Amino acid sequence: MLNLERLRTLDALARHGSVSGAADGLHVTTSAVSQQLAKLEREVGQPLLARNGRGVRLTDAGRLLADHAARIISQVELAQADVEAQRGCAVGELRIGAFPTAMRGLLPQALAALRAGHPELRVRVREQEPEESMAAVVRGDLDLALAIDWNNKRMPVPAELTRTHLLDDTVDIAVPAGHRLADRTGSPGAAGISLAEFGDDEWISWNEGQFCHEWLVFTLRGTGIEPRIAHIAEEHHTQLAFVEAGLGVCVAPKLGRGPVPPGVRLLPVCDSVRRHVYAVWRADADRRPSIRAAVDSLRQAAAGLHRGD
């Protein structure tokens, strides 16, 4: 009889494309992956892997069995979801991935409520960019992910996933206190500023290739500005430090913003620039009480943020 854990190892290798990638995805050593695959080969009586330069590739038999393994694992997950739903309790382990500002501004409140309401549920959290965490949910490495897109640039969600909207996150433009537009800070009834007014400014942006960096370039070009990206910084607090030093301007989302440096001014945008924050999970895990409990806690935390506006 085929061993399920060995099938999971083969499935991970097929999805990640390498022994090291499979080991990272399964949180085991490369030696453990190699041992499991060697045992699986002995079970089926055929080679499943072949050398490919310094790496390996699946043989025809390996690809055939990997296809079956993916379907078997999906059925096992459905069975686990049904059993968990029958019990009606959120128990076991739940793995969540979230982008940095959601980690800081949304998850602490949600996880505290989840722990209080479901003490038998163990939650593990990983900070990841939305594209990475959604891919991890598709692979089965995560159970739930928090992701974002923008009102003028949507992020495609894989067909295997279900998603629910949590909140809309408004953003400002952060400028140095001595900036020519710094006196346009928001006040009751004041009109916001247009992105087109930043045509002469240099920008501090996210890493190239990230969805938010692509959004910034796309949006500025949509207003007729060819972006001048002067500096790249991953964290919003780092970006704000660069702004305070007079090195450029940046987008400053409200979610998880925290204290703003004294040398920075925040300008509200009249172009209704906002991020959509949502949760995604595998459709075949939809009946799991742990997923439903986590989503409910996230919704309540998001509603609390709106009440605090």
C-alpha cells in the first residue's frame, strides 16, 4: 500500500521542482525528502526520479504517480474538512500567511480573539508577500492567506481559492515637512491632493517585481507621470524614514501605519487611492471550522478598525 506521507513528498517535489524546494515546503531536511522518495521508489518498483544536471526530474512514472498524489491529497483534505465540520470545533493547526502591514495592523487583534474563542486551535503565522502566500495556499503549504490589490489594479486569484473581502485601506502620500505641498495636509472639508501634482518628485517604492511596486508605476503612468524611483525599501517605516530625510515621497497606507516621524506630512489623495484587503483559502477546505473561525475573527478585527476611524 502506498504511504500517504511519501506521496505528499512526491507531490511537494512536483510542485516545487527540486529536492531543496520540497524540503522547504514540507519544513524538513533535504535528506528526509530523499529518504522518503527512495522508499516510495521501492514501494512502486520503478524509478520516479532521474538526474537532471545538478538536480533531478520526474520520470514518466514519477509524473504519473505525482498526478495521482495531488488528487489523493486533495481528497484527504476534503475528508479532513468533513470530519472537522462534523465535530463542529476549530481544533488542530492553522497556518496563515500575511503581508507586513496586515501582520502589524490586523492580525494581532484577530489572533487574540481567535485564541480566546478557540483555545484548542494552534495558529502559525508567516510574513509573506501576497503573491507568495496565495501560491503557498494553492500548494497546501498554508491554510489561509491575507492578500491585497488596488482599486485600479486587481490581483488575479487562482481558481482553486475562495476569497472574502475584509476591508478597504485608504492611503496618503507622505512628503517631507519642507516639501512644496506639505501645507496641503488633511483637515475637515479639505480637498485631497492629486497624484498628478507629484510629477517632479522622486519616489521611495517597494521591491521591483512586487505587486505594489508594479501598481505604483502603473498608477503614476496613468496620470501622465513617468515614475522616478529613487530608492527601494521593503518596510513602510523605512520608507517614511527616507521621506523624513528629504530623499523622496512615498505611498503611506493607513493599515498598520503606526507613529509617523515628526518630519513627515501626510497628504490625503483625492483620486480615491485605496487597497482592498481580503482573505483567501482553498475551496476544498471551505467547510473547516478552523477556516470559518479565522475568517470571522479577521472580519471582526477589520470592523473594529473601521469603527476606530
